[in-house]
Amino acid sequence: MKSRKSFVAAHIILYGPRVSLSRPKAGFLGRLTGFPSFLRRGSVLSRVISYRAFANNVWGSQQLAVAVGVVPGQKESRVESNVEIPAAQNGVNRRARNEASKLAAKRRKLNDDEELPIYATKFSKEEIDAEERQPKRKVAVMIGYSGSGYKGMQINHHEKTIEGDLFAALVAAGAISKANADDPKKSSFVRCARTDRGVHAAGNIVSLKMIIEDPDIVRRINDKLSPQIRIWGFERTNGTFNAYYMCDSRIYEYLIPTHCFLPPHPDTFLGRNMAELAEESGDEGYQDRQKDVCTYWTEAEENYIKPYLETLESELRARVENILHEPDAKSSLTLLKFDSMTGIDDIGPAEAQGPSKVENEEFEPKTPNSNIQLGASPLRAETQKLAHSSDGTSAKDSGALEEALRNLKKVIVTAKKAYRIHPDRLARVRSTLSRYVGTHNFHNYTVSKAHRDPSAKRVIKSFTTSDSPIIINDTEWLSLKVHGQSFMMHQIRKMVTMAAMVVRCGCHEGRMQDSYMEDKLSIPKAPSLGLLLERPVFDSYNIKNTGESDAGRGRLDFGKYEKEMAEFKQREIYERIFREEERDHQFHTFFSALDNLKSPNLLFLSSVGISASRRPLRSETGAEKPETVVPDEDFPSSEDEETGQGDEG
């Protein structure tokens, strides 16, 4: 009887009180095949604990269900000792489904029905048999790459990726056998960190089984690669090494122009609302936090915009000024002053877009670096609509207006490039970034992650800036470095946006802590152009597996390739970032779009706080407008990315 009570108590804890069990026959537990003896000994509590661990970790829930008559997903069941319960009575048989999927894949391969991925090489049976068999060793390959023109690091069957080019080069150089040339999984190919489209890496690691008999194998592989991808070297590892799971932490760098920390223009939607909500809430600190930039836009008007307007004919100048100073006109600052919708949903790698052209190069601003190129936009259609709807002017006049507005944008971009960050503002950037350090819930900094999800908690070890900015092509740049245990998809780029917007909008730094709470905030992701993986860290592996007893296994340390990496970073990453920003103005476009986004989603950055994002918008007459809710994925983005294993992109 005591045994019966113990058994029932265990089931109540495991399955709840509604599970009914028929009285077991004598020796019921003992007669069950494979049921261990430790579940028949000890107190009720010890049996329950052992039973739970056994169910979860050793025997498997389905076999346990057969033993005790409980089918997962079924509220009530009865035990019949001589009846075998089907494997998936009231649910999905995942094992059978996976096996069927594997068999179908094998059949496609046997019948040659499966389309060969672009990175794979298919050799005939005769070629494979003729190849000399060579031993394969587990290694960690240290690589660097520029992500421009690639659809990210992660391998993709139909897109050009870093892993795809790397795998093809390994096959071509003989580091992977012909028998394994059609599938990276055959070589246990695993990346340390996944980077998204357009993201670079000075140091990354992939682990795989590789043929390393040739002492010149690194040079041979590099000869097969684009100059954008380099292999620094490799190290022998133990057979169980996995580049993803054995990485302790990762260090990323983000390069950003300092003009991204300028406040929104007072005439933009965000600029007006920040000032109005600060006054409404009585936030006396708002003006102090914006003190170092309070005169910037007034000076920009005097020194850059007015000198250009004086070069225009009086009639054309009047029309341009009317557009410039009436942000709610049909053309709006969104399209004309900042051109924020220019390719905002389709900004990609430089190679994918090609250089854009400026129709008129005659006007030369009085400031350096006037050769600014602009991307294509819906500006022409909007200006034509404005011209014809307002006074019936001809297409020629409309073209002149469009040309004037394009040149005006060039002047505004030049004015922003001339900005040099004030030491007080730089100190505020550093203080804001320091709010990320520690363990926090970053559910607002990725996609499809709930606050209650334990995996949303991440550890940030440091988030710092360079000692002083650098000036490249008349633009001042700041280097941000973040060291974290691991990162979720888009996390770093959203962290950069959040910190920049807190500084730009004169928001109190305490809003950073609010972003870790349960409220869902819409935080756009900054352009991928400035992000690069500095290096992954393998300190634990190096301590445990590179001792005297581990002959032939070196430390996973990028320090020995420091010179080559520095030269590669300067040539293929830094210069590429500076060149592409000089041509496309991705940062200017991104932040200008946020400033002009007529939605309450970003008003949590105001002095009112998160509640401001839930307020309905008001029209010019003061009447309430329907709230425009912009989902996170609809915010200005510089790319479309796939999900996958690994880190930030």
C-alpha cells in the first residue's frame, strides 16, 4: 500500500491530479522492461526526484508514457499492463517526421532531383574514387572578411555568402575532399559567429575537419578567395571542438559619424515633439542636456543654407524657401530637406547598387568636400506633383525645383559633416553606453523575443568609445567597442540606435533601464555598414586544451596575425566603410528618416517617457488622429536578413 501511495504521489507531481492510474498488479514496477531499480527504493521524495530526472534525461518521455500509460498532451489515461500504446497517439511524432524527412532527402540525392547549392561542387563517382585518400584533422580556421556585396556569413543555397565562398575555396584548394565537396556538414563545418548582410569581421573562426598535409595550404586557399576574404591561419584542436559552443565571448566594433549624435532638426516631427513634451512635463534638465548643440541648426542655416539660396533666382528661391520652412507641406521635409525615404528599404552593399549620380554638378558649396553623390529617390515625382498642383508650372520649372532641392540636400549633408562633437556630448555618449554593462533583459533589442524568455538575458562586459574621434574625408568618426558573452540577432545595431537616440533627443539616461522592462519598445537597427566583428575570445579553451600534454594544439589567439589583420582592416573594411558612407550617406539617411517618421513609436525617448508612445497623434487643429503603429520590421532598415545560428548582424 505504501508503494502504491508513493507511486501515485510521483505521478501527481509530474502530471497533475487529473491523471488516473489503475491499481498496479504485484511487482508492476519490477516487471517493466528497462525500469531501473533505483525508482523502487527510498522515500517518497527521493522516488519523485529520481523519477523526474529519469523521465526527462534518461529514458525519454514517450517510453515513460508507454510504461505508465500517460501520453503527452492527453489529460487522462489508464494503465493496461499488457497493452502497448502507439508512439504518437495524440500528438506529432517528431522522430518519425524527422526520419521521413531524412529518407526523402536521401531519395532526392539518389535520384539527382535535388538542386545543387551554388557553393557546392558535384564530382562523379569515378573522380571521387580516383582521389587519393588523406587524413582529415579537426582544426579552427581563423579568417577575416569584408561583408560588402555578400548576403551575410551564414551559408545559403541560393545567395552569395562568406561561408559559401570559403567552402568553395577549401574544396578547390584540396583542403576538403571531393567526396565531401557537396555538403559542408560532412566536414563538420561550424562558424563561431554569424554576421548579417553587409557586416564585416576582422577576426572570426570556423571549425571543420580539414586536410592539412600540404604545408602551403593557407596560401593555396587564399589564392582561391576574393581579396575581401582572408585566412590568417589555423590551429589543430581536439576532436570535439565546436567553434560556436566553445567561444567564451565576442568583441564587436561599430564605426559611426559623430553627426549622428546631433539633435533632430527643430522642424522635424521628432524635433518638435521632443521640445513640446519636455515643456509639457516640466523637464528642466532637457535644455541642459542639449546645451552644447542648441545653436547648431541656427548656425547651419546662416553658414550653409542661406549662401546657397542666394545663388538661386528670386522666384525659384521663394519656392524652395516655402518648402524648407513649411515641414507639413505635401513635399515635406521627409522627402525634400532630408530625402529620408531615399532607398530606405533597399540600402545594400555597394556592389549591389552601383554608384549613384547627381544630375547637376555645377553648384560648389563654399565648404570642403562638395563632391557628394546622392541616391535615387521619389523626389522627382513629388516635386512634379507639387509644381503642377500649386501653380501649374511646366515640367521644365519642376525640373529646376528638383535640381535646386537636390543641391540643397548636398549643402545640408556638408553642414552635418562639418560638425565636431563637443567633449560634454562625447562624455554623455560614454555614460549612456555604460548603462548596457551587466546582465540585462534585451528582449527589445532583437526580433520575436518575449520579456519572459530566459534567452533574452545577455551579459555585456564592456561598451566603450575610442579615446578621441578621427577625421576621414572631412567627416568625424567615433569607434564604439562592445564586449559581450553572446548577442542576439540585430542586438548590437539596435543598441547603437538606442544609445544614439537617447543622446540626440536629450533623453534622460534612465530610459536605458526602462528598455529592459516588460514594455515593448520599437527600436530600429542602425545601418550594418559600420559594424564589424573584432574577434571572438576562447580563453577557457586555451587554458584547458593547450597544455604540454596537448601536443600540436596551439592557442586560438589572433595576436600572432596582428600585422596582417591591421593592414586588411584598413584596406578592406575601414576604407570601404568610409568610401560607401561618402557616396551613399547611409547614416544621414537613416537618422533623418527617424526624425521625420510621423508615428508615436519613438516618443518614448521624450521627457514624458514610455506612455508618450501610446498617445494618439494630433493634427494641426488639435484633433486626435488615429495612432500610426509602425511595427519594428517596418522601421528604416539597411538590409533584409535571414535568421540563423550565431550572433548579431
